[in-house]
Amino acid sequence: MRLAVFALGLFALAAPALAMDGVNVDTGDAVTVDDGTQFKVGDVISLFDSDGNEMDVQVSAVNDTGKAIDVDVVDQDTGDTATVEFTK
């Protein structure tokens, strides 16, 4: 039993990280967030650009359009604002 739990734990660590893809609607640039990221106003989340660069952004608004989730964010380093659309 312990061996099975240990093996499952190793499998979980070896599983690839999943991501959710989005688009910066202002620039058209592709971005991703870790799968399971929740968009709550005031939370700081990590966005990754197509080169894998990480940006910490604060969520300022969330709008569910039915087909997508639009998330307004503020870059924590530059203060720049953007809207990112995540298709459902």
C-alpha cells in the first residue's frame, strides 16, 4: 500500500504542468497562466508570455462573456494595464 501511494506521488510530480491559454486583447500577444488559476479581483497572478517570461499582475476586474473570461490586470512592475481574454 505504501509503495502504491509513493508511486502515485512520483507520478504526480512527473506530470507536466498544465496551462490555460489567453490573448492580450490590446496587443494580440499570447499569454498563459497555470491551469487552475482563479481570477479574483485583488489577487496577484502570474502570466507567462510566449517566450516563457513571467509577469506578476494584479486582477482589477473579471467579466464572463459566456464564450470567454476577460480579465483586466495591472502589471506589478510597470503599472501598465491590459485585458486578457481566456476562451472557455
